[in-house]
Amino acid sequence: MAFTSVEGLLRAAAEMPLWQAVQADDIRDRGADAADSWGQMARLWAAMTESVAQYSPLLRSSSDLVGGEGGLVAEQGGRLCGPFLSAVIATALKTGECNACMRRIVAAPTAGASGVLPAVLLPLQQRDGLSDEAMTQALYVAAGFGQVIASRASISGAEGGCQAEVGSASGMAAAALVHLMGGTPEQMAHACAMALSNILGLVCDPVAGLVEVPCVKRNVMGAMNALSCAEMALCGVKNAIPCDEVIDAMRSVGDSMPAALRETGAGGLAATPTGRRIAEQILGK
Amino acid sequence: MNIFDIMGPVMVGPSSSHTAGAVRIGLITRKLLGRPPVRAELLLHGSFAATGKGHGTDKALVAGLLGMAPDDPDIPRAFPLAERAGMLVRLGSIVLRGAHPNSVLLKVEDERGNTLEVNASSLGGGRVRVNAIDGLDASFTGEYPTLIIRNEDRPGAVAEVSAILSRRQVNIATMQLYRNMRGGLAVMVLESDQDIWQEAIEELRACPGIVRVTYLNMEEDG
């Protein structure tokens, strides 16, 4: 049975590492064997790595709104944020641009939020020399928390706004980071709860309805938020509201969001004079 | 949802519903037709019509009709590849009453003149649902091996089909029945947990009163 609460996830993690509890559940749920489940997750990690490797700063989306940003930050970034954080920013942009330009990416949990997990995981693997095995375990952790979010709230922008896409990705990434840094399951839950709390209420307002503006840059925000929440959790900072309750709040916030702010391209930034002008230009093309 | 509905799929962007789901709809349509289409009319509805161009929905549908999967890096080049394959593509928009916002009506024809009309929706996360085939209601996702049987609406048809399948040791997971009018044409949609033997399909085809049997297994190549 799929996990429907973080509390249940933590209970299962009392017996074995949390990533393994998620894998064990997958094996039961799908009738797969351990090697099959692991192989599938390892392929997702390989695909995330490849999509960043195949990035070119010359790529442009068909609307011409997106392209080149990841290259700019990779080349010039670091003066303010240092090499690690600027690599995180560049990686989020690169994946988001690859997605907008019809290149291969891994939906995690969605295509629009596909930059968040690779953005925090790849630079960390490089900095600390982590194994692909550790990264695959981290994806299980992220998937376990994502499963709870999907069952109690939503991972679809059309249903719950951007909080459900970049917000969910950020919460999943925060938990995965705590795992990679040797934190406890409770710290993973606090990190996820903090990350979700910080993005609660974020609307989905894509200009011209495309997964480009502001989506690509919101991936950067989701990644940076995940890092800071994981850091706090690893230092023993706790979230006052338990993770399950934060997820329930996310659902009720999503339910009360007007349709204009749920991926219809009718509200928020999409409804600004410039947003409308861009939409007219693209749709008239 | 299982963890690989959350993590994954590996796909060509930009949108799991507008791109990956659209490829899958095209691919299901090709498999239902049974042969490569030489003519295809894509009529987009709702959000597919409004934002489909920027999301590459048109390219994605054509890519699926060409037999590509949602992670095929050639998806952006679907139109020139269709031209090379001799597939004539026509694009348009349509209003499908009561349909999901991400829906499309595909009209395809193979080189022998066999035609097929598929009404399908992309539900999010790359998952899709076929709503109707040749104007007859049906509802299936392609996530399981699926049999679509068109038969004359008369007593005993369901019993006959289930007898053949049980004799061939096929376990039916779900079964739905639809018809356009009493005594007219009916559609049976059967989903199974396992691959369905070719022998069972041939036996069904030979049955009197059965007009057409289509078998859909997305795990198989071709």
C-alpha cells in the first residue's frame, strides 16, 4: 500500500532506513522484485544526469522566452553565492530550459518542476564525491515524501497551483538532502514540512500558458528553499506544524485557489499587460 | 499512485499532460489502427487547442502516430519525419461537448483505407484515457493489456466472449459495455493483468456477431 502519511512513513522507517522502507513498499505494491525497482530508480537518476549534461546555452524554446540563462549563470555565477550555490542555480535553470526546449528530462514530480531535484542533487554529488547508489537512495526518499503529498494534497498545478509542483519538488528535495547528509527520518520530515510551508500558496500563472515564465526560475527558488530547509533540519531546527498537517493545509489552500491561478494562464503574471502582450504574440504566430 | 508515478517518467518536455500524454495518445491510436497511418487529422479541444502549439502538443501527437514513445528525442522533429514517412497531417480545432480540457479527436487512415476515430484525453502526469472509438463510448487508459471488441448488440455476446477468454485462461481485471442503441453496435472493453494470447484473439475474431477485435498492449513494440 502506498504511503498516505508522513507519520506512516516514519513508522516504517523505524525498522529500516527510510529509503529502503519506500522501496519495500514499492515491491509489495507493484509485485516487482528489488532489483527491478532499484534498476528503474537508478535509470531515473542516470536520466537526470544526462539531461543536464546535454544542455546547450544555444537552446531556445519555440516561443523564444526561454534559453541561455543556465549558461550565463554557469559561466559568470559565484561572485555572490559561491561555487556550490551558483552551481545549484545553474543546474535548476539548465533542466528547466531543457524541458521548455523539448529535450529529455525526468518529471520529478512534474515536468514543470523537473529542475529542483537535479539542481540540489547533482552539485552535491560532485562536491562530496557521492556514489550513484547514494543518489538513487535519495530519489527513493524524495519519492516516498512525494507519494504522501500526492495522496493528501496534489502534485498538479492545474489542481493546486505552483505550490503543488515546485512546492512539492522542494519538499521532496529537502528530505532527500537530509538523507544524503546523514540526518534522521524525523529531520527529513521537518525539512519537508518547512520547505512546503515556505511555498504554501504559490500560484500557477504561466505566461501564455507555457511551462516557461515564471516556471523555469521558480525551480531555482524551489532548490534554494530545499537547501536552506535541509540545513535547518540538520541543525535540529523543527517545524511547529507536523508535516502531514502542512500537506493537508496545502490541499485546502489549493482547493480555495481561483481557477485563474491554477495553470490556466489567466491570472497572476500571465494577466499582466506584458504577459498578455506576449501571449497575443505567441498565439498569433 | 506508485512511486514511479511521482518520480518519472523520463520524457521530452515541456509538459507531462500537453506533451508526454499527447505522445501516448498518438501511440495508442497507431496501435489501435494496427498499421502505420498514412493520413491523420488532429482536432484539438480546450487547453490542447489554446496552448498546444507552445507545448508541442501537435508534434507530440504526430510523434506518437509515428510510433515514438514519450521519451523519444526525435519528438521535436515529428513533422519532417511524418513527411518522410508519407503521412499526411492536417491540424484543426474542435469543441467536444463535456470533454476534459486536454482532449483531442484523431481521425486516421492506413494505406488500405481502414479508418479509425479516437477521442482521448490527457489526464496529467502523462496518463491518458481513451473516451470513444469511432464515435462509440469506451473508457480505458492503455495501462493494462486491453481488448476492444465491437459486436452486434444481441443476447449472449458477453457470455460467449467471457467463455472463450476463460477457456484460454485469460483473467479479466475489468470489463465495460457500451452501445449506441438497442440492437445496434456495441463495444466491450476488457482489461487484463496479463498479456492476452494471440490464439484467444483469433478465436474471438472468428466468432459470429463480432465485427472487430482490437488488442492493445503498450508494452509491445510496433
